Amino acid sequence: NEVVRLDTASLELDAHATLSGTLAEGLTYNDGNIYVCNSGQGQDNKISVVDAETMVETKVIETAMNPTGIVSESDEAIYFSTNYPDYTLYKLTVEDESIMQIPDVAVADMTYMNENIYACAFDWGTYMGEVSQYNTSTAETTSLNLDLADVGIPMIMEYHIGTINGSDNLYLS
């Protein structure tokens, strides 16, 4: 239930913040603050806001149960996801802390790039996976149909998605 800060020059842990929530998972930086999902392994529903300079929790935002993933879109908006059983995407407006559910996007993992949230999810009941693109400017969702069999991959359980060092490529595992 803590976030620690590592000074990359000295490789020393130079500060830590104790959180009100349980089981800190995803985190993102936004306008001087660190937003931390507290999932409690499905038993908690909080996002802690930590001042990045002082490393003090300044507030707690109540969310849907089991928030795990989180990305900053801008100083005004953060997107977070809940994990099992819902795998849902939400938008958190920073100014008023309002939360809006984004329909039709299943999220086990996500990344943000070029005004788009790319999300992947795998349904263990149907053994079907999906990758979605949600445009944060237009609020449009597109399902990305990956023809994996065409490149010799018989099946993939879309589990993690990400970008690497600002590249325009997405990577799935």
C-alpha cells in the first residue's frame, strides 16, 4: 500500500507515500500528481492521488471495484480500467473528479498513443480475445480484427498490450 520513488541518478529510494487503499497496482503521472489504482484484489475501489514532489497522498477518489490499469491522456483526463469480472474502461475528468464509463471496450490491459487507447482482453469463458481502439477525441471505438492465423499464429490470448519508447507500433503478448 505504498508508492516509492527511485532517484535514477543514485539508484536510491528517496521517498515513499503510504496509501489509504489496498494493493496498489497501475499508476500514471498527471500534472504533478501520481494517480494509483488500489484494487485490493477485487475488494477495493479507490484511486489514490499522490503529490509527486512531496510524496504525500493528497486525496482518494472512489471508483468502480477493482481498478487496475491507468493512463494519462492529458492534464484534464485520465482513463482507468477495472479488472475481473468487469474489464471496463472509464474516463476520470481530473478537474471535477467525475467518472464516466466508456461502453463497448473490454480492457484487461491498455496503452495510450496518438489520441487512442488501445485495449486488449481475453474472455476465458469463450476463449475469444479482442483488441480495441478507442479514440479519445471522437469517442469512437473500433474493434481491431487481427488475422493471426494468416501469419502462422493459431491462437493468441491477448493479455498485455503496449508501446515501446514512443514507437508507432503496438505490441501484444
